[in-house]
Amino acid sequence: MYFTEDKIKVISDFNSNAQNGLTKEQVQANFEKYGANKLKEKKKKTILELFLAQLNDPLIYILLIAAIVSGVLKEVSDTIIIMAVVVLNAVIGVTQEAKAEKSMEALKSLSTPKAYVIRDGQTIELESEKIVPGDIVVLDAGRYIPADMRLIETANMQVEESALTGESVPVNKNAELVIKDEKVPLGDKTNMAFSSTLVTSGRGKGIVVATGMDTEIGKIADMLSQEDGKTPLQIKLAEVGKLLGIIALAICAVMFGLAVIQKRDIFEMFLTAVSLAVAAIPEGLPAIVSIVLAIGVQKMVKKNAIVRKLPSVETLGAVNIICSDKTGTLTQNKMTVMKYYYDDKIIETENVDIKNDYQKMLVEGLMLCSDATSDGTTSTGDPTEIALIDAGRKLSITGEDVSVSHPRLNEAPFDSDRKLMSTVNEYGGNYKVFTKGATDVLLDKTISVVKNGEVVPMTQEQKLEILKVVGDFSDQALRVLGLAYKVVGSYEKLEQEDMEKDLVFLGLVAMIDPPRLEVKNSINVCKKAGISTVMITGDHQKTAFAIAKELGIASEYDQSMSGVEIDNYTDEEFKEIVKNKRVFSRVSPQHKVKIVNAFRASDNIVSMTGDGVNDAPSLKAADIGVSMGITGTDVAKGASDIILTDDNFQTIVTAVEEGRNIYANIKKSVTFLLSCNIGEIVAIFVSVLLGWPTPLQSVHLLWINLITDTFPAISLGMDTGDKDIMKEKPRHSKQSLFKGRILFLVVNGVLIGVITLLAFLIGAVMYSNINDLGTLLTHMTSLNLLENAEAERHARTMAFVTLAVSQLFHSFNLRHEKKSIFAIGLTSNMYLVYSLIGGILIQLIVIYVPLLAAAFKVSPLSLLDWAIVVGLSLSVIVLNEIVKIFKRSAAK
């Protein structure tokens, strides 16, 4: 609370001295007490730790158990295939994770400038890490502030704090001020200077009151060190993994019971149980989801968004709240002149008539009474003054030309107490004083005003009219400066007091950090998509609301709230308050996190966008953090999940649309894999229940799950997006991955299982020596397929191929719930077509290459066999197309 105390008391509290600083002994004692002035580094995970973290998943546990059991039972091929999938999934995860978490490194680089410090009466330059509380630091323009400090001396000092507070213009600092309100926002602590902010003008001194992790930026670093939460997709996949694990254990238990009842061979039952466990779990699911997300990442890069964490792509699709920083995100982070006021008229910038001597003088005077430079691409100085130079350029008056034509001969620099700046410039043989600054102060020093092209006496009514215009501009969140002038005969001995009296009021200039042109339309698209936009900024409440109203974020002032108000509520109370708020102003980084968490507590999926250091904790706290790639700080980028390379809010909307389509495609892939696995479970479980030999062996199931099913699943993940997806409302965060698809999943799974059993039975009939079906079934029930190994092998081959081909055909059913595959177009997803062709070719290779056929224990099929297999497999498309006809009719 040093901002509430007199500077003399603060110096005394630290046993320091304003002129001489700390002694060598005091420095040593304070260093031992407080430590180095640096941020605590987050321990980096080793590659091994990252790899092991990828294995911490229920699906992976079950796969590893299946691999171990297969190894014990000497099913080496099964073990190799399972382990290959586990390793592939882990490698993909490690590759992504290794690129993440640069937040702390970026923060560290921000907080290590050199500084001038007074010690033992000597001013020395040293690295900021060696600074301790109690040190007296000398500050001047262009120097970064190395620690948090209570200012003890200031002279026209301004500090750029936008990265920390979000305020768009530099803050005037005043060491003499003692702030009484303990709850004042960070941006209003004008007698303080904070670590890693920049002195833009003036000079000063300060006593260090906090270093390292105790600074405001250190508090941000501490918030960034919190672990990431899981995304909705990761949560849902974990739930699926647990469910499938339970199912697998239940199936194994039932199988064991049947083994005892049927007096089967226990060793054989272990093999069968492993087969069923394998059938219950889509082994390739983690890898396939990662691959689909990776494909989505590549699409996002082409749309100007870099994804740092794979699951973030899917999370975007569920977003229903976009919390956005104002400065640099919704606005351009560049002060821009919008209007001039001259002769009782408000003039838009582009309508200024530079042929009118007084209007031209208004523009030139504002440019001349400035210390900034700008050539349109590079600029130096105060953002407000840069805006004045750039406004002149738009009217074909350049800063270089005007300063050469009207050289500065004398000046009275800006002073935060006077709130004015004055210059004396040569003007065609005469000398003119230009004074710019706060309008109310300026009016007190004016005696005349320009009206109708003439200088006339200033009246009280005229002053009130000018102040009313200033009030109207302020209500529009415009920053207003006044300009006055006078002609003088000499400049050499002109004192400040003489410069700034008996002035002629010339006009006003109104400027703002304007909204980005594309943002309003993007926010409109969000509304139609059921997504609410919330502005969170460190700027003033009126400014924030005016921008929000213009963009369509808020319509009523009571939808806005300040950081001071936020502190009045508990987390539980605030959770209800935020539901009706759309603008939060004058907030600290801690407030931003509280806002994000409050929205998330009501089951919202929250995206946070920002570019400053102050945004980093909330970027990390949100479900999805989005930072600006051009104007964003390294800290913000490091804390985010997605970086926009064009700093365009429209890209967020595009990313949300892409995220929705990616989620829809993942849902297709997962539904496809699980419906296929249900088919495998039905085929094996029913055969065991009936006492038949199993129609499929574990190696067949693994081959289909990991090879045959993988390509269609990935192809579904690359399916073309639904053009109407942004007309839908966001899905609820707790919505099941299988909402509306459970019946489809089960029915098709049963259908695939039944036709697989039919193929097995038909194969048994065709290749056995018994023509009587009853006798055949009796033999099968006794676990002996006519004591004919070749017949059993051939029947299994037909079941194996039918299961594989029917699943390949079934992938086309997943493309749309209602539209016919013919209406969508068979070739609109060529990846799926290639998967079908490739899958059938793979089956041909397995069957007809002797070495592989021996390993898989299969036999070559005849043309008749293939006709039966293809006929049975096509039934899954025919029946689904019939169902879709009824669905379309019902929808109409």
C-alpha cells in the first residue's frame, strides 16, 4: 500500500536515503532477505516426463494391459501392433508439448533491463537482478523500469503501461501525490512505477518497494505457473476411455463365466477374452484424434492462426463467450484524430479545408506544438502527439515540412501540473506562440476566439459552449486537446508565463484509439452463432463503454462494470453478476482472471483474446487463450493456445467455425470407430454365447482396428465443413460426444456384427462336408467346425473380409445424418474414396500373399465368396439410405 503513504515515510520504512541511497551493507542484507530481482522460473519437463504424461490415459492403460496379456500368451504380433499405436500417440503428443510454455522465459526477458541506482552517494549502472528493496533508482525517457517503486521525484514524467494495465495512452506520474483510496485500480496509482513498463518522457526517481515475484509482473508470473486444465474433448475422451474399460472388464468377466459353464479350454478363453477386450477398445482412437487435430492445425495456419496446443482447435468450436481485451485487439492500439472543432463547427478530419488559413493553422499548430516524429511507418514520442502528426500527413502537411517552414525558436515543455505545452515558431516574418493542452485550463488563459475568420473577444457563453462540446466528445470516449495561439514581436526573452496568457482560442482536436474496421461485423457473426462478446480492459469506464456500444457489444451503460466494483463481490456472488455484464473496465490482471473464471463457473466455454503482459494470466485461465501475433507481447503469446498472425478479430470467428467443423469431424471419426467395434463385439460375443468357435481372432481385430479402420476414420476427420455450421448455437460444454447418435451407433454396430456372423456361417456351409444346416450348427456349438480346419479357416476368412469391407462402406454413412451420400457426392471427399479402395487392396494383399496369409491364418476367396462378401457389406449402406429417406420426410 505504498501509494497511500507519503514518500518520506516510505523512504524511512526502508531505512534508505533519497540523496545517497543504500549502503553496501544494507544492500547485502536486503539481497539476503529478498533474493535476486528476477522471476521464478518454471521447472521444465524432460522429454521422458512429457512422454510418460502422454501415457496417463485410461485408453492407454487398457491397451498396455492387452499388450502384456498378448505377450504372455505368446501372441507377439498382437503385442507389437498395440505397442506401435501407443508409441505413435505418445510421440505426437510430445512433439506438440515440446513447443509449448514459453511464458516464463518471455517474462524473464522483459524484466532484466539495466538501471541507474544511487548507492553510497554514487550513481551506478547495474543489472536489474541486483536491485533490492530500498534502492533509489534514477529514471529517464526511454528506460524500462526495473522493479516496482514508489516515486519520490518526477518532472513531466510519463510512463507507457499498456502492456501491464491495458490503458492505451501513457500515464502522467506525480511523486507528490498521496492516494487515499486503497482500492484504486493499478492504472490510477500515479505515484507508483511498475516493473517492465517504459518511461516515454520526462524523468524521475523512485524507491524500490518490491522486486522479483513480489512485483505486479511477478504476480502475473505466479498466475501463469498454474497447471493447464483439460479441454472438453480431452475430458470426453477420458470418459469414453473409462466407459470402454468398464465394458471390456465386464465382457471378460462374462466370457470367463461362459468358459466355466461351457467347459472350454481356459487358455483358449484367455485368447478370446483378449480378442473381446481388443474389440471393445478402438486402439487407434488417441492417434486418430491427434492426427485429425493436426490436420485441423494445418488448415488453421492457412487462415492466419497458429495453434500451439492440438486440443485447442476442438475447444474453439464449443466457445460461447469471447472475452476480449480492448486495446490492440478490438481497437488498433494507435491514437487517431477523428474530429476537429473550429468556429462552432465539428469537422471530420478528411473535411478540414487547408485553404482556410485558420483551419490550416489549427492543424499546423497542433503539429508544431509537439515533440513526436512520424513518417507514416516509424514514429517516436507520445502516441497522442504522433496522432497529430499523422493527421496532418493525411491532409498533405508533413511534420518535416512544417517544422522546416516554421522552425521552433522557444518552448515551455508540457508539465502535468500546468497541463499545457507551448512553443514559439516563426511564421512568415512573425512569431507565433502555440499552446495546447487541457481545454478548461486553456480557456482560463484565452481572451479571444476565432469566429467567422476574425479574432473576436471571448465571452463566457462561448466558453460554456466549448466546454459542452468537450463533454460531448468525452461521452464518445474521445480524448480532447485544445489549441490557442498569439502573435508576439520577440521570442528570445519570452518567459513561460508570458507565453501562456492573453491567448486566442483556435479550436479543439478529438482523437481515439479507434475500433478495428472488421470487428463490428465479426461480433455480429458471433451473435448469430450464439456467441457473446465481452470487453475486458484497463481503460476508463466511459471510454470502454463507448467503444463497446459502437461495436455492438453493449447497449446500456449498466452492462459495464469497473474493477473497483468487482472487488466488492465474492466469487459466488460475482458468478451471477457477470451474466448481465458485457464491459469490464479499469481492471487488473487478477480481475481479468476472476471474470474468466466466473463465466467458466456457469459451464461456459470461454475464449480470451489479448496482446499485453496483463492479459497473460487470463489467456492461460480461459478454456482457449488467443493472442495477437503482430502487436502481442511474447508473454501473451507464450500463455496462449492460439496466435493470430494477422491480429484480426475476424480470424477468431473463422477459427471458431473451423473448430466447430473439426469437432463435427472428430465426432464422425469416433462414432465410426465405436460402431465398428460394437460390430466386432457382437460377432464374437454372440458366437461364444451360442457355443460356436470365434469367427475372428485377436490378430484379425487388431488389423482391422489399426489398419483398415484407421484410414476411413482419418478421412472422415478431413471431411468438408458444413457451410451452415455458424448458424447453429454452440454445443453445451457437458454435451455428450454421442448426442443424437447412440441409436445410430448401436443399430449399425449390431448390423455389422450380424452380417459378419452370417458370412462366417455361409462360409462354414460352403466349405464343410455336411450339407445339413442343423447338423452343422450342432457341430459348431460343440466348438468343432466339423473337425475340418480348412473349413473353419475359410469361414473365418469370409467373416474377416466381410467385417473389414462392411466397415469401409459404413464410413460413407457417417458423412451426414440426413443427407444421402449421393446428394453429398461420392467424390466430394476423395480421401474417403481412396480409403475404401486402399482398404480393399490391403485385404487382398493379406489374403493372397502367402506369408501374410499364413500369419493371419486366412485362405484365398473365390469370385463367389467375394460376391457374397460384397453383397453382405453393401447392406449397411442400403439400410442407412432407407433410414435417411424417412428422416428427411420427418424433417419436412
